Amino acid sequence: QVQLVESGGGLVQAGESLRLSCAASRSISSFNVMDWYRQAPGKQRELVATITSSGNTNYGDSVKGRFTISRDNAKNTVYLQMNSLKPEDTAVYYCRVVTLVTYTTYWGQGTQVTVSS
């Protein structure tokens, strides 16, 4: 079992920045993939950013050039740096991991990000 705890959400104005953190209860080197997803009211959950165990990253089109995903293996934490935030970035942001070998998926509880115009 893996527990994921997200933090760093909040209320900001358009153009400002936030950094989200996702702390895992065990070594993140055991994860094949770590992702950030988001879900806005009335919309489907969408993939924001992915980082693999080898450090490869991928981003959703709407956040490319503004968001950066990174990982700190020593702290068992994955981050999402969000710059130039827009009102349309408002959503609950979720951390997800997929484990090696068994490919089991775990989700965090989510953290709210609200961007005012």
C-alpha cells in the first residue's frame, strides 16, 4: 500500500505561481510513473504532467511551457511547479503513481488550486 499526500494548493491571482508537492509513504524509486492530474468542476479528470522512473517528462498541451514536473528521490516527493497561472487552471490537482512490477495505481486525496482573474 502507498499513501500519497498532496500539498501546496491555494488561491492565487492570474499570472502568479504555485508549487505542488506529493509526498509518498515509500521510496519513489519503486514507481514506474508519477503523474499529476487535475479535475475542474463538471469536467473529466485530465493528465497534466508525467515523469517516469528514468526522468522523462511529458505535459498536457494546455500547460506546456508553464508547468514543470520534477522528483526528489531523497525526499520521496514529486513536485509540480506552476507558473503563469490562468483562471482555467482552477481545479483539484491529484497525484498518481504506478508501481513497478505489479503496475498498481495509487491516487492522492487532491489539493485545490484556484486562480482568480
